[in-house]
Amino acid sequence: MAVSDLPVKRILPLFYLLLSSFVLAQDQNISRSVILIIDAGHGGSDSGAKNPEAGLTEKDLALGVAQRLEKSLRQEKKLTVILTRTGDIDLPLYARAEKANKAKGHLLLSLHTAYDLRADSAGPRVYFCSLENFTARLSAQVGSFSKSLPELTPWDESQIPFINESNDLALLLQNRLNPIFLSDRSIQTSPLLLLQFSAMPAVLVELGNLSDPADVWRLKGAEALEQMNQALKSSVLEFLSSLTR
């Protein structure tokens, strides 16, 4: 699908989103030093979702978006950005959480894509952990992951103090990403282990569905990828600036 094939009413929302995101990003002022953890999902032998016909894999898309976002944030003098992985390597969930927690991050953003054949499965999805997501059965899984962080609460409870902030961040991201995908999705909750183990506001973002032709078209296009980058960037900066006021 070419841009010229899209009606004007579909192009204009994308233009205004990009413009507003750019302006908004310039207006954010982070008043003290903060640390952003960007997690590129999967990697190495774990490809995640795949669309071989389109030549897309979740692990490569996630890393590409993470690296683009990190590069676009370098001019923020009081912001340190740490990527959980910078190459195509295997990295288990506990190692990602341990890296984020040891760095004492102020925000964790985990990047993914989906592969969902169900109807109405296109568009971005943003997940956070709600209090209802914390179940007793997860406590038994924590002990084998890490004993190196005694100052933290049990790892399956690390997210609990940050649930409201994670909710706020999820709303920001969903509202900024929806116009790019012409979507009206709402945020979702899920007991994702990486989010539960993160001792900071944390969300997981699925940047589209690799089984949906329109989402694939966006994920293969430089313009749409930059719009996604600006949406992520402006959301992160707005959220972090609110933490430092």
C-alpha cells in the first residue's frame, strides 16, 4: 500500500500527530537526573512474532525501535538511557529486570510486536500491571531468579508501589500511538513477569500486529516508524518531567 493510496482524511491525523508530538517533546523539561530503561523484547534464539513473507521479526523490530528512540533522546542532558540489549542476544526476563533494578531506573519501557489472527487485533497495545495481576503463585518463581537485590521487596511485588504511575504512562502511550494506527484501543492489564519484577513505573508496548497487512505496512515504512518514535519520545519526556517537578 502506498501513501498515495490513502485518503486525505487518513493522512492528516498522522501529520498532526507527528507535528504535535515534535512540539510537545520540545516543551518537556526534566529538572533532575533520571534513568530510562528501554527493553527490546526477545532476541537471539527467541525471535518472538514473525512474518516471513514480509521479512519482519519481532526481535529485530523491537531492537530497531529501541535504538532509534535512544538516539533521539541523546540531547536530553539530564536523561540517561539504558538498553537492556544492544544486539541480537538471548536475554532472559529475570536478567532484564535485574539490569533495570540495579540501574535504579525511573521508567521501564518494553517494546514488542504482536502476532494475533483474531478479528480486530490490529493496532498498538499498551500493557501495565494492575493490583489484581499479582497472584500468590508467582512468589514461588521469584527465588530462582535473583538474590542479589536485598533492598527490594520480593520481586513479584516490586511493581505494586508504582501501579498508578504505570497506569498513567500506559494512558499517555496508548493515546499517542492510536492515531498512527487509526485505532481506538484502550490500555490493558496483564501479569507480565518483567513488569511485575520492575521496581519503577513499567509498561509493555506492542507496536502493531505482524499478521495485519496495514500494521505490517506501517512497520516497514520509515515515515510511520518515525511517527511511532516521536509518540514514544513525547510520552516518555512528558511522564519523566512530571516525576521531576
